[in-house]
Amino acid sequence: MSYVEMPGAKVPIRMWADPATIEGSALQQLQNVATLPWIKGLAVMPDVHYGKGATVGSVIAMHGAVCPAAVGVDIGCGMSAVRTSLTANDLPGDLSRLRSKIEQAIPVGRGMHDSPVDPGRLHGFGTSGWDGFWGRFDGVAEAVKFREERATKQMGTLGSGNHFVEVCTDTTGSVWLMLHSGSRNIGKELAEFHIGVAQKLPHNQGLVDRDLAVFVADTPQMAAYRNDLFWAQEYAKYNRTIMMALLKDVIRREFKKAKPTFEPEISAHHNYVAEERYDGMDLLVTRKGAIRAGSGEYGIIPGSMGTGSYIVKGLGNEKAFNSASHGAGRRMSRNAAKRRHTTKDLEEQTRGVECRKDSGVVDEIPGAYKPIEQVIDQQRDLVEVVAKLKQVVCVKG
């Protein structure tokens, strides 16, 4: 589909979704965002749904300002995927051992490594820039400095919620590795600190929603946020890179006879800010639950723990600020999912997938998400499908 344009206070709202299917609270959030004095554009992805401050599935372009709540508290959250030389025929009939080995290698939930992962000991991990990255931690907000030990031990860990590690097969039978995670607790601490700072600034006192508080250019608060934001985005990328290296090591050990090899990784943030230029103007583009989909750029759009995912290539649609959806998007809240579904429903909807099927992940049941095929179809002018994946192993936080 092409986009539908709705009027907004300052800019039109371009929607790659049917407005009739979007909950009223999310539509109100979009209208609120469109009132911001600094806004230059707003694009809405087909996986759009209500979020704190700004909707998940929104792309907000502003000049001289950035809204930290429009990034979210999991700064730099995103996806990584890699195709392997293995095929479905290489996989054993019982995948429970493989899931167990992945869970042993990559801490999940609030777990962390006993000691920080040494990237120099990881197969194929490039350590260039690693020391400089950690050196820049000295420059982040003093309020989170005491979290350094936790941050080092959580590097290379999954987290909870909708974060996952998967082994998938595509329609040709190739085996893929895929994972979803972000900047862990350190990103959350930084985000919450800066959101609190922004909400107290004088220029934000008249906003229709205090969660839309912004930092403006040429202020010390903006400089401090940008420093911490970009550091946390880099943390998130390193976190996924280390987890993928750990996952590859599991695959090498478990499939030693097959001698697996791995293609270059595909990686994409979907909660982040980028400096981009449109119509001759330098803008800060915030993608909250959206990926960059510039012409020829690879991206990952996951569905749910039972429905599969898509590898896509961007078409460079500037009307959407070169963006696409970050996933299927929730159609019911976590609490609603727990009320409506049982573990028996979860077992049914994840049949054929080696994964947790207990009450702790009922809120992640496939039925809580929009149909991924529909979401892909609604953005045919944003991306083209490269591969369709179906998970056979899913490790949830």
C-alpha cells in the first residue's frame, strides 16, 4: 500500500497503516507529536501501537531538537541476523540440547556474565575501537557511573521482554541465526535520567504531553544527551555483536562435523536517533520501533515467537524518511495477553518451535502480535523481501 496522509498541527502524518485499525490512544499520541514546534515530519509504520510518550512504530524528524522519550528507554535496541552454511537437514530431530547450550552461553532475563566477556577471545570479533568505546564511559552522566560493573557484565546478554535468540530456516532450507536485544540496564538508566532532565526544562512546560519533552540544539543538556545517546547506541550494537559471536561458537561446537561457516552479519537498530538530511535540511531522525530502509540497505523485520521473520532490503522512500517497520507490532498489551491466553494456547501457537511454553512467556504469545504478513504487505513501497525465515529454536528472556 501507499501511505495515507492525515492532517497534523504542524506537519501531516503519513501512515503506512490503516488508521481505523490503530487504537485511539496511539492516534492521540501521533497528533500530540505533530504539535511539537521543532517537528519537520512524521511517518507511521504498519506495526504502530501505543508507547510511552511517542508511539512505537513512529519516525519523527526534527530540526534542532530531539525527544528522548521518542527513542525509548532501550536505546539502540535492534536486530542482528546471519545466514550459515548449514541446512535444515543438518539439524537434529530433537532441538532441546541446542536451546540449552544457547541459554548456557548467553545469559537471559536480568542475568549477566560472571565476569566481563573478553572480546579478544571471541572467534572473528574485531576489537578495533573497543578500548576507546569503554574509555568514553567516563564521559557519560555521573548519575549512572556507579552502574559500570553491571554494564560490563551485561555486555553480551539478552535481557527480557520481547528480546530473543533464534535459530531459523528460510524457504530454501538454509539455517539462519538471529537475535534481538539492546543496551540493557545501562541504556535504560541513561534514558530515564535524561528524560527526567528534559521534563524540567522551561521550554517544555507548555507541551501537550510532558513525556514529549525535548532537548534543543546548542544547549549543554542537548550535548550531554547526544553524548550518552550515541554511546548507548554503540553499547547496544556491541552487545548484539558479542552475543552473535557467542552464538556462533555454540553452533561450531554443536555442528563440528559440518564445519559451519557464516555470511556477513545484517544488523539494524530500531530504537535510535540518526543525523540525516532531507530537502536540504539537517534533521535529527528518531526511529522508535522502526528501522532505516535506505535504498539497498538490509534490514530485519521479525514477527513473533511462532510466526517467523523477514530479511528485507530498503527501497529508499524519502516520504517515510527511508524507514520501515521494526516487527509485527503488538495488537494487545502484555496484561491483556495474559488475561486472554493460557499456556495451552501458547503450546498450540508455537507448535514445532523448541522454546519456553510456560506462563512466564504467555505475554509473548504470537496471538498478541499483528499478522507479520499483513505488516509486510502494508510497506511494499518501503522494502522488498529478500528472505522469509521460520524459527525452529527460540530462546526468550
